Amino acid sequence: MTRDRLFSPPKYGTQTIYRKRMGAFLDKNIIQNKRWVYIEAPSGFGKTVSISRWISPLRNKLAWINLSIDDDVPERFVHKLVKAMAFAQKSNRKLAKAAESTGPPREVLYRSVSSLLDNDKNYVVVVDDFQHISDNETLEILSELAINPSFRFTLCILSRKGPPKELSPSILNGNMALMTEEYLVMDEEEISSMMTKHHMSRRKSEEVISETKGWPVAVNSYLMGDEGDWSLLDDYLDSRVWDRWPEEVREFMVRAAPCPRLDEDICRSLNGSRNYEPLLKHIRSSDAFLENSEDGGYSIFPPFREYLLRRMNSQLSKDRIDEIHRYLGRIFFDEGDYLVAADLYVRCLCLSGLSDCCTAMTKYRKEISVHSRFRFFKERVLGRIKFTEDEGLPLLAQSAFMYYLDGNAERFTEIMDMLYKRAERCGDGPFASFLTLLKVLDFRIPLNLYLERVIDGKETPTSSICFGKSPSPGTFTANMPLMHRSLRERSDLALSMEELHKTMARYREPLKKFLGQDHIILRECQFAGVLYEQNHLEEAYHHAVEAQTVVMKVNCRRDVRFCSDMILIHILKAMGRRDEASMIACEMERQINRDRANDLIPNLKAWRFRERMVSGDGTAAEEWLISYGENPILQPDLYDIYRHFTTERALIASGKPALAVLFGEKLLRLSQDFNRPMDELESYILLSTAYWSTDDRTRSYEYIEKALALAEPYGYVRMFLDEALSIKPMMVSFLRRTKSDGRRISGFASEVALAVTGTSYEDVVPSLEETSLSERQMRILALLKGNGSYRDIAEDLGIAHSTAKYHVTRLYRFLGVSNGAEALRKARSMGII
């Protein structure tokens, strides 16, 4: 190999992206004069390629050393190092001569260091595959070099192992920076860039992160192979890890594959009476993607664990695999790690074990959030397991709840009916009381009727079995982070504020029994939400402030506090007090970050992007769709419905009306399936805007009429006002069309129209301008009047036959008709022709 090739950095492909986080870390430490960097990560994290990409601007001021097991002697290591230094400083003849000298390693190294050029240029030497170096003398020489002020090179050491003890003082003293794999794991932005280079949709970046955990080699395998095909990754790990293990290690790791972590008890159980510690040390030293955990054991890197599971499935019988899963499930259950135990039980279809986990998760480990449980059930349980009436009660209850959040009304009602049959067999007792609590979610039962039965003593909700001692008040609003428009779902309590006050006063004691003081906050939020929707802002503000007062006095749940904050923010903005609203919003965001309330962050982001879109930020819609928006082709779930409505707004704002119609119709069906009138109202309003953007005015008018009819009994004006900017042109046209047709609208609709457009129904003048027909459309009408065919229209306008058909169809849709005769009749009635 020539000298130039020997010390030249490896080349990287055109698809290689610049790793910003890693580059920022290195640049920062070099600025702080930490010119030595130790980079520790297992195979597949892209250490070599990433560093090669980072140093590429240096061109002729760098050198790259590739080490092997043969270099683990002082003479060979020092010889390579000084040769690399001379390669980087090509113009330094004195150094080149010193590098060719012979003698003891220390003497040769220090002779070479003293010959270095005295300038401020940044020279870099990269030492790759440093895990091969374990010789004590070599490590001592290197540790001495680290504190030598004459050695002004930036030295990057790449290793699959942690730093040896000889280098620890340099790290502790700040002379050497330590970079672990967390800086090499690819984040969403980097994966999105890679997907763009591979001509793939950036929407799937979250899915790629979920599947690969950002492990670069796994990301590449995912992007280059077919979906679900991990053969490229498996081939890589076979050659780099599996083929290098002795048989004893292979057997142990296959049995340990289902475990996300390995501790003393698990290893002893899996390894029998044999000593497990040497095994783990050997595995850790052989680049097996194990990390030291806080409890003294090891955690297995998730994608590597999936690789081991594929190995296990190919080598062991199904009965043996199920036996291992059940055994490990009992171990993790006894340790209180119920999500891991549940995952193991699902893998072997042990439904009794899964049922026990459902009980334990909500009874003993309430810190396991609804978000975590929902994601687990969605990925691992729903649609994969067929339940029967005889399954464990906690499993059926959790599954019903999760199908509710998933937006699957059919499966939810099916399992609820199973539970009702069980109640008939069991009679009174804890099960009946428990079912009463779960019945709150059954959208087939009006909420006010349910509460009346509680007051009459016919229903006795209690906090048994699945909900622990204190059920989440979020249960009453689909257990989502509470937003003001999810507070009133199936009840008709809002039809009269007077009746609402009376009814809520009657419900106070029953609700207090299992909601505690939180019920006061929810009650005031209920009042504030209804009054806000009716645009009675002063009264709404009074109740929102009352809710805030209680929040400050009691230790309420964070989702309840979030609900209270959001209602007050909306009310203040509607009142024009934007500065106050912004202050509360900033404090709310800080509180969420302080509490690490990860389940609230997605809705907080969605709300922030809504605000940006409403304020006219032209980049917000596209940014949301790229970074956070759901795929409009897929079926939306109920848990993320607030985010889904943000996606719908973004699709409309970014000029994608066809996708907005598709996604909006799905949201409408979801709202109707679960009898959620507020979500149904929002769907109608947004769909009317989406159809307007597609020039389908007939459907646009139809949906705005349905929205007005749905909102009228409650007097809900506010949602129309909040969307006034987008629906104003459509509303003006709707009023003109209605008046042209000789129809009257209700007083409520007239009130909404006046508030949105600034024009009353009586002042609307139906005119030729109302139609907004273009010159081409007017010409097509004239040709149709003369019995012109598609061919006649195409020849007259100088367009293709298919294009003529398209324009005629658009004209029919605009006029709300289906053929030429109807179009002419409608045009005459409107005075157009």
C-alpha cells in the first residue's frame, strides 16, 4: 500500500450526511482546547464514516491510522503514530526525518513531537479501531502524550470499547473529551435528510426511529431493503459479532434475547449454576451492544435485541421459546417491570399473565402513563389477539379502554358487551362497581343519564381492579390530555346553562367520591368551556379563573392543570388580552418541561403550530406535516385526535385540499362513531373549507349547513369565529347562494354569519358576481345553450377534448348540478343567462 493510501481517511459515499450533533460536539471541545476526543461506540454506529465526513474540509492537514491486533506493541503503535504525524505535516522535513529514526518508542515519539511545526494550523490524526490496544506500556505512552503541551494535534480515538484506565485522568482533568454512542444515534432530522437522499417520504422518519432506534447501520438497512426485511443488518451482525462468539456465548444470548436488560437474577436463572459474570464480561468486551445499567447489570441495545430474537426464532422450537417467554415474564413481573412482563406474555400468548400485568400496571405502578400503555397495546396487542368472554377481567377492561383510544368503535363495543354479560353472571360486587366506572366510556349511554343513575344509587362507581385508588379524571374525556373542546362529549347538559348549574350541583357528591378535589376544577372548566363556545367571554373568564384558583390550592393532576390553563388561554385571546394569554402559555410550557410530562408535549406542540398557522405563518403548515403530521391515508385514532385536527388544518393551509378532504372525512366518521358532537362540529367546519378549496361548492355548502344545524341547539358560536379567517369567503358565498335560492336561514345561522363575515343575511344581495364565473365558464354556458358538444367546446376554446370535459365537470360542480340542462336551468334562475 502506498504511503498516501496508508494514512488517507476512508472515503464516504454521496449518500452520507453530515452529522450535526456529532460535529457540534467536536467543534465545541476543540474550541475549548480539548484537542483529544475519545469516541466510544459499538459497530454500526458510523464512527468511521462520520469522522471522515467531519474532517474532510481539512484536506492536507490530516492523517488516518487503522489499527489491528498486530499493532498492540509499543514499537508498532508509535511507529504508525509518528508516520501519521509526518503525513499530516507534509512540508515538515525535520519531522519526516525524525519519523524514520529508530530507538525506544518513547524516545522516537518525543523526538518527533519536538520537531512539530510551531503554528496555529489545526492538524488532525484519527486512530481507528483502538479497541485492539491493551498493552500497558503503549497506553502509558499515550497518556503521557495527552498532557504534553508540545503535541498540538487534534487526536480522535475511535473504539468499540470504553476508554482504558490509563486515559481516565486525562478525561477527568478535561484534557480529553469523551463521546459515547448517544451522539452517533441518528435523530429525526438526520433520518429525514437520509430519506430525502433516498427519495423517500420524510413522513416515515418517526417509524424509522421506532424500528431502528437511530442506529445508523440499522437505518441504512431499513432504507435500502424492503420493509420488514432485515437481511442486510443480519448479515452485518453475523460477520461482525455472531461468527466471532464461542458456542457457549451464542447459547446464552439466544436464551437472553427476550430480555431488554440482564441483571444478576436473570443471568443466574438463564445460565443455571454456572458463573455468569465471565460470560457477560466476554460479551461486553466483544462488542455485543451491551451497556452498563444503573442497577449494576446490562441493557441490550434494542435493535440488537431484535436481531437476537430473530436468531432465537430460527434455532429453537416454538414450545421452547414460549417456555422462555413465560419464565422471563414471571421474573420481570416479580421485579415490578410490568410493561416488559406484558411484552413477554404477549410474545407467548399467555393471556392470564397479560391480565395480571394489566391489573398491576394501574394498581401498583400508576406512574406508567396512559400514553405508554396505549402505545404498548397498539403495537403489541390490538388486532393481534382475539379475546373471548372468558378472558381475565383486567385484560378485557384494558383492551376495551385501548380500543376506545385507538378509535375502533366496533371492537370497543364488542368487548364492552362481553363485560356486560360477565356482569349478569357475577351479579353485584366489586366487578359490577368496576364496570360502572368503565361504563363512562360507552358512548351509547348518554352521560347525563349515567350520572342520574349514580345519584339514584343504581350505579356505584368505585376504584377497583384496573383503575387503582384514584382513577384519572381524564377517563371522562377519553383519557386524553384535556382540551377545552373535549370536556363536553355525549351529554345534553349544555343545552341550558341554568340546568347545567343545577345538574352539576347534584353531581357534586358522587363525583367527589372518586375524583377528589379535581372534580371542582373539572366542573369550573366545564362551565368555562360551554360559555366560551357560546361566546359569553366574561362569564367564561370568571369560571376559568375560579378553576385556576383551585389548581393553586390543591395538588391536582397535571392533565387537569393543563386543561385549566388551556381554557383560560383561549378565553383571554378571544377577549383580546393576548399578552396575558402568552404569559400563561409560556409558564404552562415551562411547567410541562419541569414535570417532564411527556404525554402532554405532543398536544402542546400541536397547539403551538395551530397558533402559528392562525397568525399567518406560511411555513408552519408544511413544517408540521413534515415533522409531526400523521399520514392522511391511515385511519386516525381517538387518542391523538387533537393532533389530527392540526394535521387537517395544515393540509388545508399548505394547499393539499384533496388530502384534507380524505383525512377530514375520516375524522368526521370517527367523531360520529364515538358520538362526539364537538369533534363532529369541528370536522364539518374544516371539511367545508377543504371542499371549498377543491371547487366543490355543493359539498362545501352542505357541510357548513350541517355545522350550523349541529351547533344551533347549544348556541355554540365560537368555533366558527375561531375559523373565521378561513371560512369567511365560503360563508359569504353560502349566504348569497341561499338567498338566490329563495331560502331563509335561522336566527342562529344569521348571527354566526354576521360575526364571521361582518354582513347580515338581510344585507346580502344576490348578484351575478355571486357566481364568480370566469370568462371561460361563461363561454362554456353559452356553448351549452347552443347545444354544443365536448368537441365543439374543445375546438372553440382551443383545448384538448379531455380538458374540455374537465372544465365542464367543474362548471357543473360549481353550480351544484349534474348535466347541461340543469346547468342552463340554474343559470337562468340566477339571472346569469
